[in-house]
Amino acid sequence: MNHKTYSSRRIGFAVAACALALLAGCGSKLDGTYSGTIVDWEFKSGNKVNMNTLGGKIELDYEISGKEVKIKTPEGVLLATIGNDGCLDFGGFMGKACKEKSKK
């Protein structure tokens, strides 16, 4: 195998890996209810999420970028990290919200 072929294959593999990573990030979604200490999050289709608190329910938009969830509120963007355990980590006083197991 000559040097040119080897380099072309490596570049092709790197491009394919990057494309798959981008597609995986774009296709990511959350669904179901994630319960936290003070807020429950009900993720729905169309990148919508209901924020359920003692004060009521608010429908918000969200997007996923890699392992980061950006929830758009009237006051600004709330950021959470998707942990290896699948829970959403908001940090600070909001802490973690983990997916509820479906009741069958």
C-alpha cells in the first residue's frame, strides 16, 4: 500500500466519523418525564418540554447539542448536561433530573 492511499483512507474515515457524530447529535431527542427535586421535565415531540413546578406547567422549547440540553425560558437559556447515567444535570440548586421508569 502506498503512502497516498493510506492517507486518503485515514481522511475518509475521519470525515465519515465526523459526519456520523454530527448526525447522531442532530437526531438526538429526549422523551418522557425526568423528575428532579424541584422541577419535573416532560419532554414531548417537536422539541417541546413541559416544565412542571408547584406553580404550574409551562411549555418551553429545547434543543440538544452534543451532551448539552438548552431549554429556552423567557428569562434566558437553562443548560443541562446529559450524564452517562442518562440523567440531566442542571447543577446548583436544581441538581439532577432522572427519567421516570414507565409504569406497566
